Amino acid sequence: MSTFITQDFEPSSAAAWKQKIQFDLKGADYNETLLTKTNEGITIKPFYHLDNFEKLEIPISENDFKICQKIIITSEEESNKIAIEVINRGANALKFVAKTPFNSSILFQNLLFKNIEFHFQFEFLSEEFIRKLHEFLKNEIVFFNIDIVGNLAKTGNWYASLNEDFKVLEKLIQNNKTKFIISVNVDLYQNAGANTVQQVAYALTHANEYLTKFGGEIASKIQFNFTIGGNYFFEIAKIRAFKYLYNLILSTYNVTANAQIFTEPSLRNKTLYDYNVNMLRTTTESMSAILSGANTISNVSYDTVFHNSNEFGDRIARNQLLILKEESYFTNAQHIATNSYYIEAITKQIAEKALVIFKEIEKSGGFLQQLKEGTIQRKIVENAKKEQIQFNNGNLILLGTNKYPNELDKMKHTIEVHPFVERNPKKTLIIPIIPKRLSEELEQKRLKNEA
């Protein structure tokens, strides 16, 4: 068969393909008709060819991805019960969201020594509590996810102060040399409206604040928390571009590291109305995460915008990942994206543009300085407004919301949590970065007009 193909079908060059396309356009301009410019300034071509194929060497993890379930700690007993249930149903990682210190003995009863990844999202900073928690979990795989810079970006304030927060973090790093203490929470930037290139650039310069302070030896102990949006191939390329650039920047510290990536679907494109479409969105977003080489993936439930966490929604979200992993041939699937002409080309463009932004930020004093000046916030808002106009005009489509909406859909009496941006009048040191869903204004109008 291979001989037949090589004998009877001569290979065509990229120039020959382009010439044929231009002929079929019958005089229409090739660049204006078939080249697409994205918000990031990336050019999408109508075809990709071996003649101009270039690729970056992307670090790839040899281990399969972990399926994570997020659990908000309300009571230790109830959270423990939920944790055991979800582990028995196929999850092999847990992420506990804690607003206050908790009783570790109760929370982790019957969960230790089972090869489970434990991730945390603390809404407080306590050296004493985390030190005791580390001692309790010293034989487990733990990601403490402390991001003092991310907390400043999100809330507008330090936990205590710049000096005190960094001092606490430094002590925790010194006492926990084998654990992932630091995280870089990139999810905030996408959920607030940052584009793909901005997310990669901000992740790098955000991490560089920690590398500058604590040295390159901490590079392999930082976890990066990304959210994955609906632009399928771009999201695959985003994580791959970040992995490449992370090692490029680490070379200046004379170290290398395969970036540890935790992902979950973005909330920016999730909707209140026709909410079952969210299930389709999170499925393709989880696929992007897998193909990008994410280490740990936590899905969000289809009703997360308006319902409290519930067993049914969490089970569906978890089963989406289980089906992808066990029934859809997505086991160790991160290799699939390698050598795809299109994905490799986008990866390269994202990396090039993100590196330019990274250098500009570092030249201007670094990420913290740019946050204090409000530059990062302004850039994110600019892109968010651009996307909002595209959504309002119908150029950026959310199916069932601004395209083919079900006008009979009623949601007013099913809402359990406030689904819209809430402004906090609290005084802040800097302008906080505020997440906002694209469909919020449209949904507020529809709710107001419901009978």
C-alpha cells in the first residue's frame, strides 16, 4: 500500500497548495479571505504543511493524569464522608477548599496511605497550621498551593503585609523541602478575561516573583493552576507553550523542571440558561487539558454557576473524566498533540508573543510592580471588554445563550448561589482582578423579565 501511494501520488509543496487555493478564490484576496487574526494577534492559516513546519521541544510527563474532586470543607466529618465516596468512585486526587483551619485527624480518617494526591486551597495564611498539617501528611503526596501574590491580585490586599507574607512563605519552604508549597493561580486571569497569550505571560512573570525571591531550586516545587477555556486547540497549545517557556526562563537560573499543571474548566464561558450545554463545554475543555499534558484535572459541574455543590453534579463532572480516561482512549494521551502541524504552529506563536510580554513586564519592574501600578488589571480589562463586545454582537457565540436561546427557559426560582459579580466595598491596596462570566449582563436582563 505504501509503495502504491508513493508511486501514484506525487507530494505537493506548500507553494503548490497556496497557488491552487488562490486560483479557486477567483480573484479574492487570499490574506483577507482565508487568514484569521485572533484577539491575541495570532494568525490562523487555511492549511499547514511540512514545508514550513517548526516545533518546540515541549517537556512531556510520562505519568497519566489524575482525576481530582474539589471538596469545600463545611464540617470535617461530612467532607471526610464525601472524600471517601469520591475515591471509591474513581477519583485519585482531592482538592480541599478551606476557609478556616480544620481538624486533620477527622478530615483524613481512612484516606491515608492510598496513593491519593491531596491539594489544598486555603483562604487564610497560617504558618503554624500548615506546619502541623505538613507533619500530619508527611508521607503523602501534598500540594499546599500557597500563592501570596495571587491572593493580592484577587483580593487587592496581602494576608498581612508584603514582608510578613513572604516571611511566612519562606519559613514554610525551609521546613517543607519535599512538598509543593507554592502555587501560581493563573485561573484568576482567564476567568477575568485575559487572552491565551496574556495568561501564559502572566503565569511566567508571576512565578518569577517567587523564583527571584527564593531561587531556582524551588522551580520544581511550584504547581501552576490553569483554567481551560472553549478554544479547543488554542487551550492545548497554551499549556504546551507555557511548559516550553518555563524551562526557557529557568535556564537563567541554571535549573530545569517539568512544570506541574493543575487544570479545571474556565467559568468565563459557563451559562445560567440552557445550563446542560455546560456539560458539553467542560467535556471538550477536559479533553484539551488532557492533550496539553496537564498532570491533575478537576472538572466543574454543569450547574456550578447557580447551585451549591451537590452529589449529582459532582458525580456527572467526575464521570466525564472517567469516561474520557477509561473509555475514550485518553490514557497517556498527551503525546497525541505532538507533531500536529496546526497545534505546533499555534504553540510557537503563543510562546513568541508571551515571551515578548514577559520581557516587557520584567523590564518595567516585574509582576508585583505592574499589579501595583494597575497595568496588569488594565490589560485584562481591555481584552475582557473586547470579548464582551464580540459576545454582545454575536461574533463570540455561547450556544443556548446568545445563539438559539430557549426563551421558555426559566431560572429565577432555581438559583441557590449568586451567579453574578459581587462588588466588595472593602478598601484595598491595589485594584483587585475580578472574574466575570461573559453572559452575566444578558442573564440579568432575562431574569428581570421572567414572569
